[in-house]
Amino acid sequence: CWHTAARPSVTIVAVCPGVPLITARAARLSAAETSSASPLSVRCLTDFEFAAEVLQHTSRQRRFLAGNYFWHADSSYKRPPALASFLLGRVVPPRDLRANTDFASSRAAFAELPAAMQAQLRGLNGVHDLSFSVGLQDPELVSSGRWSRRMPPARRPLVLETSFGHSLYVGKHCSHVEGLDIQEGRELIRRLNRHITQGHFVYSHTWTAGDLVICDNRSCLHRGRLWHDQGVARRLLCLVKVSEPLDEASSPVHCSRLPPISRAEANAMLAAVGGGAPKIA
């Protein structure tokens, strides 16, 4: 994805077996080093002066970003969603804090399902909704309704057809399943999320400054991991997302307002996507 006149700026470190993921070691990249023909926007890969104080857990931005500690596919609620994500570790906590990013192969998870269940899931559409997702752990952040108006829910197949096989497409942003009772659909979403994130489908990446991780959002879920001294250690991961082409399946969903989700059900949905987030005082 990058072009340099002198020497390669990216060295492939590993292609992770079973998980649609590439890890690499990146040299310092500037905007001038990127190919003008590339469809990627890589402005965030320029050098940063990182002198700001670490955000408090109570800050609005930190509360919103806490959703990254749960299993999700990037921008699945957008039209179009993200096809691939490029994560560059500029500033990373010490390795012994285990501030990892985990990746789970939803393609391998689909392949392990019984044939009857695979057939049942094909043709079903999930509804992905940012307001629903954020509201699971922090309802106050979405109380104004602004995000619902700017980014209405999007329809996506529960099973995606990729060049390398079929893949499940759920994660934290998936609110319900079209054509199913709300509770029945959410129970199905929870079952699928728990299935995808079983240990044998997961690769956990331990960051070193300069690491570049490329993941296929159609074929894996990912999450950040909490570490113990978040008030001290800093982390700066630069994220670039490549959008999928627009298609019929990612059209906005026009539906009547869903009933409010109970705290117990919200906790059940969060438990199925693992992880956790800092408690809000």
C-alpha cells in the first residue's frame, strides 16, 4: 500500500495462520512517502508531537473510546463499512503491561458451525447501530439522539461471502436481526459472538513501537485490552480504514424505534463481546 523511492518502509513480520491478519514493522513514514495512486488516506501516519496529558476515565472522549475494549468490526454501522483496518503503534505501553490487541477469525468460526446452522444463517441480515453499541455501556453518551440522526442503522448480512470463504459478521455494533423477534435475534447474536471469540480462533498481538497490523474487517473481530496503569502509560495507535464499495446489503435501515434495552440485557450483550471498560465514576 506504500511506495518509496529509496528503500521499503514496511517489513512483513508475520502472516498469522488462521486469522485474517498481517503484522509488520514500519519505519517512520511521511505523507510524501505514500503513493499518489493509493486509495488510502494515511495522513495519520505522519510524525506526532505527543505531549498531552493522559485522558481521565471520566472524559467524554475516553468514555466513547471504551467501546474498543469489546469485540467489534470497525465501522460496521457505517455505509459503507470498513473493508480493512491499518493500525500503527506510534506510542505503546511497556510490553509487560500486556496492552494487547486481540483478533478473532470469524471466517474460521463460520467453518466450524454445523452445516444446518450455516444454512440457517445465510440470507439473514443483522442491523448494526452505533447508538445501540455505545449505549450498551454508557447510555448518557447517546441520549441526545444526534448519532442516530447522523448515522442511521445499517443492514449487513450475518454471513459475508469473501474471496477466501464465508465469514460471520456480528460484533458489538450488531443490534438485532431483521425478520426475527428482537429477543430471539439478540440471543442469536450473543451465541455467534461467543462462538467467534473462543480461544482457538484468537490471535493476541503484543505491541512494539512501529508495529503495523493490517486486518480484514470482513473476516475477523478485534478488541483492545485493558492494562493496569492506564493513568500513567500512554498509547497512540494511528488508525486508517479502507471502505468497502457501496452495495445493497449496506443500505440504511428505516424501522420503527426499538424499545429501550434493559440494563440486564445490555450487560448480557456486553458479556458476549468480552473485554470490559473502565468504570465511570
